[in-house]
Amino acid sequence: MDKRKHRRAQSVASQRLAVLQTLGKLPAVIRARHLHPDAASIVRALRQRGRRVWPLHRRGANLGYAVELDRTFPTTAAAQSTWNAGEPVFLPGMLGASPTQFAAPIQTCLRMFDRLRAGDRFVDELQRRLDDDQNLRYGGSKVDRTDPREVERVFVDAEVQGQVVANDLWAKLAWIANAENDRSLRIRFSAGKDQIEAWMQATDLTAGWVDQYAQRAFPECGAILGCRRLRDLLAILIPRPHRLSERILYNNAPGGGAVFHHDAEPGQLGVCFCQLEGHTAWLSLSKRRLAKLLVRTHFVKTMTAAMAALDQNDDAALVRWLNRDATFTAHLAAHGALFVLQAGDTILLPSHGIDEVAWHSVVALGQRPSLAHSYGLFPRQPDYAMAASGNDE
Ligand SMILES: [Fe+2]
């Protein structure tokens, strides 16, 4: 068989395999193995053999351990069918040398988060970072006392030749959780009111300036936006003009992370999460497979009840089952839903609709806070490009 035919046959085979895996007809690829919290002797033995074993602790819940197993980069066909099935697409090493190339701004950012955790003002930091910006003008800062997680929100307006072209662009510094034992911070960039409806109504021109706000204040955005391999893959998965917006910088601290949720908002096509420094563990799978596991582990009797329970997601027993139960975590991992991300890794979370979406939860790993960026994927309108120079595809 010549090389081209061989490659095509391999691609077809891997596409078939991915389709069968996502349909649950074959065991999923196990990217990371799970160990129960009482597996201390196995953990010791693995570590003696030089394996990396990560404790999974989040806000007092001991979910066991994660052991990295498989970091094979998927074929484009496999990535496509996984994405189409509403399953997370794990892309180990996607960013290549970018975390090294952007090491200086990444380290600067980590030191900034440490200062902010110690009480420094966010507005002072942003003023320093945007001091000589050609377009972005300081518009005030405030703290929402009704939101216990919000630390400070800093507003800017965008000006072109003395004319304000977009206003009320903001960067919000907030604690990720309202918990004493989680010192994780995040910065979200958006515009207008905080409600989803407000940023959905923002024009793409405004969205473009919000994206510029993030990129100019935090140049390490370039590690993601400038990654040709990632942008090329996104162009295949989302074959229409799109933008990477509603940017969030994550500084997940030991013991922290996010509980199970989804990001299926109208208009949002998915999420692109990139680890720039340190590690995080992820539990992620499609809503339907998660619902199936709730039935299989006898949390509910039927798929209909499981899907409805996930839609509500406010029942204390379900929240506990999903987020604080090491046995359920083991089931998730056994179905290929556990991932360990290191610097340079990307995970894509498709949102094709409320029932066709990748659910996910995050656990911070390691001894110190890490750095990651998460961008929403949106259809892009022609007015976006005006504000988005340097943010090509
Ligand atoms: Fe999310």
C-alpha cells in the first residue's frame, strides 16, 4: 500500500474508532487512570517507578488520585468526531513551545495574582499595564458588595482618533469559589451588564475591543491566539468565521477548582481552555454520557430522570454525587472522562445545544497556583475585525 493510501486508511480507521467510542460501543480512550483515596500503597509504588500521581482534592473533598497515562495527540478526524459528538477534545501539547516563548509574561502574571491575593488593587495593576495604550482609556473601577466573590471590576473605554467607539468594557477580578479553603482567582473580560443577555447583545465591534483589552493587558494571550496549529484545527471544527472571546484568566490555587457545569449559552459554540503554567485535572464528558453514568451508578432510574436532574443541577444529593464522591469519580475515569492538563495542553468543550454539550469540572493540581486561559468560541460578524487587528485566524 502506498503512503497516501496507508494514511487515508489510518484516518478512516481512527474516525470509525472515535465514532464507536463516542457512541459508547467501545471503551473510551483512557487518558488518565483514577486511584481511590485509600490506594496509598499503589501511589507510593507508582511514584517509586517515577510515575506522576496527582492527589485530587477540592475544597475539602478527597476524590482520590489521577495518574497520567496517554498523551497521544488525536488525528484531525478523531478530534472532529469527538467534537461533533459533544465530547471534550483533549489536545496534549497543542501550544508547542508557546508557554516557553511567553514565559516572561506568564511569570509576571502569576506574581500579579499573588499580589492581588495579598490585597493589592487590581486597578493599579491594569493602569500600569495599559499606561501607554493607544486606544484604551481608564473609565473607573468598582466593587459589587452584593457579590461575595467579586474583588474589583475595572472599566475602560476604547477610543479611535478621539472618538469613543466602545464603552463599559470591563475586567472583573473575582474569587472562583466562595470558600475559605479555596484561594483561586479569575479575571473575566466582558462588556456592559454582567448578565448573559447583556454580553450576548454586545456588537462584535464591542466584543473585539473587549478581546483587545484582554490581549493588551495580558500579552500571554498571544500564546493561544498566535498558535497556528490550534487556529487551523478550530477552523476545521467550526467551519465559519469565529472569534475567541469572553476571555477568562484562571489562577487555580491548591485545593481549588470548579464543580460540574456546562457552558451551553445561546450563541456560544464551545470553549477553548489552554493551560499556560502548572497543571489541572479535568472530569469531562458529554451530557448524555454523564446522564447514562448517573443511571448506571443508581443515582436515578432512567435517562429521562438523569437528564432532568442535570438540567436542574441544584439538588444537594446530586451536587455531592457529582463533585464530592470518589467512587463516582472512579466511574467517570473508567469511562475516559479524566484528563490531566499540563502547560501547553488544550481542552475543547463543544456546546451544540443544551443536551449536546460537554459537562466539566476542574481540580487544581500541584503546590502553587497555576495559570490558564479559557476563551468562549462565538460566530464572528464582519464588524469584529475592525477592532481585532493582530487577532487573525
Ligand atoms: Fe466551564
